[in-house]
Amino acid sequence: MKKTVAKKAAPVKATAAVKESPILKEVKQLYGFMQDNNIDTIEYDQKGLYLRLVKAKPAVVPVPVNLGGAVAASGASAAAGVQQEQYKDVIKSSLTGIFFRGSTPSAPPFAKEGARVNKGDVICLIEAMKVFNEVRAEFPCIIKKVLVENGKPVKQGEALFAFERV
């Protein structure tokens, strides 16, 4: 009985250059124009071809808020631990990311010190991996103190706000 051995085929090399279609060239030019000029949306309608290119915005995802009484500083920085110990009731970050008080740097903050917030109100954003996560109040309360500076990193479990239930 004769034994047969299968030979591996040699990889195929592209010998002819792949031609780029005129439509693809147009799309690439439009995309480059959008990038160069910081344009969010562009529409193109010519020769029976209609295109609408839109830059994706960062997604905003609601995130549950950790609410609790006195909290130990496990995993959080020592400074955050001191802040947490000063206040009986705190709203903690449920994930690690960058803390934002408002929707943009020039926008007013969602929740100010002394402000009353209702259940479901957005009180801040935490950016994690280019996704802006909304932090919402789980019940009506008054914000006593904002414990984190705008634009600063926070760790999961770190106190963000001191509050008083209403």
C-alpha cells in the first residue's frame, strides 16, 4: 500500500493591482474633507448617487449609582477616604473613569451643591473607554457637597457627592 502525502499549496500572490472604483474614491475624498474640516455630517448627491456620511458621537449609557452610608476607603485613594469619612451619605462611582459635572466643559453642571435632585435626574457623567455613562439619582435628595473635581479620574467605589435624603 502506497502512502500519499498532501502538499501544502503555495500562497497566492496578487499580481494585478486592485482597481479602486470611482465611487470609493469619492467616498474617501468626502471622508478626508470631513476629517480635515471637523465636519460631523456631509451629504453628497451627484450622478444618481446619494451619500450621507455622519460621524458617530460617543455613546451615553446610564449606569447604576452606588448609594450608601459611611463607606470604607478600600480601593480608593487616601484623600477620597478622608472625604468619605466626613459625610454620612455619599454617592459613589460605580465604575472607573473620568468624572464630568456637565455635558461639555462650558455647560452648567448637572447638579450643584445645595441643589435638590429628583429620582432619575442625571447628576454627572463618567467617561470610560470613550463612552459617557450617565450617573442618575436613585431617589430625591439634596447635594451637600461635590467631592471630585471636574475632569479628574475616579475609581470604582470612590465618593462623588455627599447628599441628604429628602
